[in-house]
Amino acid sequence: MPQDKQTNRRIVLASRPHGAPDASNFRLESGHVPTPAAGQLLLRTVYLSLDPYMRGRMSDAPSYVPPVAVNEVMGAGTVAIVEQSQHPDYQPGDWVVSQNGWQDFALSDGRGLFKLSGPVLKHPSWALGVLGMTGFTAYMGLLDIGQPQAGETVVVGAATGAVGSIVGQIAKIKGCHVVGIAGGEEKCRYAEEVLGFDTCLNHHEEGLAERLSRYCPDGIDVYFESTGGKIFDAVLPLMNSKGRIPVCGLIADYNSTAPASGPNKLPLLQSAILRKRLRVQGFIISLDYADRFAEFFNKMSQWVAGDRLVFREDVVDGLDNAPETFIGMLEGKNFGKVIVRVAGDKP
Amino acid sequence: MPQDKQTNRRIVLASRPHGAPDASNFRLESGHVPTPAAGQLLLRTVYLSLDPYMRGRMSDAPSYVPPVAVNEVMGAGTVAIVEQSQHPDYQPGDWVVSQNGWQDFALSDGRGLFKLSGPVLKHPSWALGVLGMTGFTAYMGLLDIGQPQAGETVVVGAATGAVGSIVGQIAKIKGCHVVGIAGGEEKCRYAEEVLGFDTCLNHHEEGLAERLSRYCPDGIDVYFESTGGKIFDAVLPLMNSKGRIPVCGLIADYNSTAPASGPNKLPLLQSAILRKRLRVQGFIISLDYADRFAEFFNKMSQWVAGDRLVFREDVVDGLDNAPETFIGMLEGKNFGKVIVRVAGDKP
């Protein structure tokens, strides 16, 4: 069912998942396209970003943002076209980054919109990836918290993911030894041959801790944490004194439903933090760094324009495929930044 | 057996402890007093500092400093008098802070010595406490990593200990709401009535988590970690967004011999770091802040001179009592900074 201009398709949260989400947690609905009032815009979704953090918003556990309410549209960053405008700053046909969520149309009063112009319009969906939230997460987490120095060793989990792939490439630009970890041979080959990582280790194979130790002969100075679980267990013993661990995600734990079984590894982490004088710091890009978006966007645009960075998208067509794509992403089935193309990319 | 000037009594590490140390891990020996060569000093120990970190140095697990070798003198910070000098910068009778270890006499070439003069000579042993390593740890950990702001809530484990008592008082000077945790009613009363903490909770009583929640109605912004264990478990759920956790010690875990039993609380900590954007940072005062000692010493001396700070010592007489005192300190039997008076404090 393609997008048309008379119908607003919306995917709502039908029920809260217990553990891994499945198709029954989502419901596709149809409604009327809303009409903008004075000061408002009507936005039509072209690209929809799917990201692991959305799993957290499907639960009602306490978190940094309120959860999505049951029967409400799933939230998401989107690239959209202005379809109608009653707002002086926008014209029909303008491209914007917005928060339409998993639906075809949304109204906006202009707050929080980011108008796209210039080279990014060659790949508008990149404004959700390398030039958007995930690139921004990689840039600030690595540079502001990780503070990598030339010659240091940087380890990146989810090495070919939307964030990890950028983290590793920025670390290479900064002169670091970069070791990635990814799920599968093909992803590892891509990280080494295309992204330029020094090494990428397949965590589906046995002996991750031993292999990681071999490929980090000088220990690890920065570990960019987006996975948690067994990768963290392998990394921790190799961290060097004064090491830094920016924490931007924990995809391995998002679907867990019960306390993890023992032994209790908390004292091990505490002891490592103390003995090695580690800095472990969580961040939420939209809350912690909103005032540095322009700095990021300019610098990253230069790197992209100068072919210093490669960016891979995993594009799926059709809004109705969003739930299945999202479920697969949490299992690591995607290869690159997950984007749903909701409509053709011509205005 | 008191100190005399013909004999050097030394307490050596007889064997490495498995779990909590006992008397058999230490051995008292006697030897000759060494003679300084050109450029050297002979130092006589007057005060000996006992600190929890020494437990780590009795083990040969990897750590930030090499362990004490078996049959070698236990290391320690000391306040000493220059007994003989072949060094142009020192005269007999000078007071210094040195690293003599658990013995009566030691040679020095002057490196790493800190000469005492002025008001600190009224309480020379304070150069091992409020004006020495433990005060420095409190000062830098709280102010540089914790960065407390007026009106924020600061929680201090081991509230009446050498470090915690100073942390809480500095936090009060900075205008914070300060909640301490200590083992026993008497310590708690002291923290509230003498140190000026807003509240101090006895962790020997039941329901610590519930009581802590009640006395931190606005959550916790800074937790100064020196204990680990059940206190950390009670603190973590109450941490506010952007909270800071300086980690200077983990006394609850120092004697553990096996992995802690489950459930595995590591994912809980990781999740809290991410969701609450916490900064958890370990530090070793001598390695991380050596260049800021003068700043600390001047500021802390002002506070002490202005009666802004109270400092309590738990002084034990006699070098031969050091092992038993150290063992008791790891069990929380001390009340204040533990000092062994090795000799009378008159030159």
C-alpha cells in the first residue's frame, strides 16, 4: 500500500512488549490527512529513521523521555517535505528533518525543524544518519567523552551500525588504531575493507576475549559502548589506565525481561573503574549536546564532501514494513543505518 | 617495645592474605639503623598512616602500583623527623612527610619529601589526614570529579572515615544537602552533630534503601564512592540525571576471594549510566592530581584555620599494634583517620 495524499497511515503501539517485540505490538491504522491552521505546516514523510533507542520508549520503565502511550503513533525522526504551509518561514517543497513518527503526515508549528539545503539534498536520508542524530551521537561521544589521541586504541562495538561505523572512521581520521566488533564475516570484511578499520572481529565466533586481546596488543584506551553484554565483558579486562568508555546504547540488554543470572559482575566493573581510573559516562545526544549541532554538522559535512567518510544505509521500502524491520534490527539483521523509505524521494 | 635509636623495627609482609588479612600475614623484625651516605637523610618515623588501599598492595593482583613483595616492609605514608642529614636542604629536627613504611627508620635522598612548617606543626599527624593524602583525595574527588553545585544532594559512604568526613564537610561549605552513611549509631550522631551533615544513616540497620530514599527527596546528584557493596546498591536507583560518581575506594570488596554471587547487577549499572547519563570515574590521587597538591594544601589549610572543618583521628600507640589496627580498620572498627603513633611526638 503506497503513500497517497488523501490518507494518513500510522503505525501505533498496540501493546507493550515483554522481551523482544513482535508484530502484535504494532498496528497499522488509516486516518484523514490533517489540515494546517495558521502558523502550522503539513509535513509529508519521505524517510523514517529506525533506531535501537525506540525499544526503550515502547516500555513504561522510567527513562529520560516519556514512553510512547499505547494506541499512540510510534515516535521517530523523519525527513519530510512541506506539503502545505501557513508558516512564514516555510514553502511547499522545502525539505526538513522533523519528528513525524511512523506515519505519512504530521502537523508542525516549526519548532524543532531543521531545514535541509545544499549538498545534503543529494542524499536527504543522510540527515537521519551520518549528518543527523546517529552521526552526531558518534561525533560527540567519541570526541567529547572518548577524547581519542593519535596512536591510542579505540574499540567499537556494532562496528558497521549507524553509529559505530562513524565512530571508527572518525577515530581513524584522528590517527587511532581501530578495532571493530560485528556480527558476521561479511560485516567484518566491510569494516576492514571499506570503512578502513585496522581489524574487525566477528562476535559470532568463539574466543572473542582472546582474539580481542591479540588485536589490541597495547590495550584499549577508548571503548565506544553501544552494545553491552558479552562484548563489554571481553573489553573490560583490556582497558588501559585512564581509559574512557562513552555509553550511548546497550542493545544486548534492551529485550531482557529478568535480572541477569550470576555471577554478579558489578564488583568487577567497580574495581576496574577504581584501579584503572576509568571514566564511564552515559550520554543522550539530544539532551546533552543540542547546542553543538552546528559544529558537528559543519565538520561532518566537510568530511563527507572530502570522501573521508563512508556511510552505508539499509533502506527498506514501505511504511508497513517498519515493524518487521525494527524487530530485525534489534537482532542485528540490518547492515548499516536502517531507513524506511515511506514515499518516493521526489517531491 | 618502644622506639629506640639503636634498633630499626620493621613490619614486613610475611605472606599474602586470602580474603581478610590476619596476624599471620605480618611479621615484626628488628635490624640495625642504617647510616646515610652523601646526599641522604636518616628519617625517624613518628606517625604512620594506615589506609584501606594498603589491602590491595598485599595482593599480587594487577594494580596501579606494584604489590609489596613478601618479606618486604609494608609501605605507608609517614610523618618523620630528620635524625641525621647529609643533604643540603634538610637539618636534623626538620619534620617531613615521607614514605617510610611500617618501620622506625628509613633513608631518603630527599625525593618525594614534603617539609612541614607553620601551623600544621601544631598537629603534625594531620599532614597524613586532612592536610595530606586523605584530605587531598576528598578535595579533588569531590570538587574536580563530583563538581557539586549549591542545593544539590551529595551522599557520602563511610561518612566518618578519613576521606568521607572531609567530603561531607566540603560539600556543606559548597551549600549542598549532605547525607552520610556510616556503621553504627555513634558514628551517625557524630556525623550529624559534629561534622554538620544534614543526615547520617546507619547501614547496620535494616531498610537502608528505603531510608536513603526518604532522606534524599530530590534524588542524589553526587555519590562519593569509597565503599561499594550494599551501599552502592541503595544509591544507584536514586541517582539523578547527569549525576557524578567519583570512585576512590571499594572497601566492601577488598577482602573478597571469589566472584560475587548473582544476580548479575552489571547490566543494571550500565543501564543507569546510559539512561541517567551518569559519569562514573575512578581516580588515584597520587597519580591523577600530583600537580594540584599546593592548591589543595593552601585551601584546606584556610578552612582548617578558620574552623570550617573538623577532623577526627583514631590514634593507636606503638608500631607493633599496626597489624591488628589495620585488620580492624578493614572491618570498620576505627572511628576517624587511623594513625599509629610510632614514637612520642617530641623530637
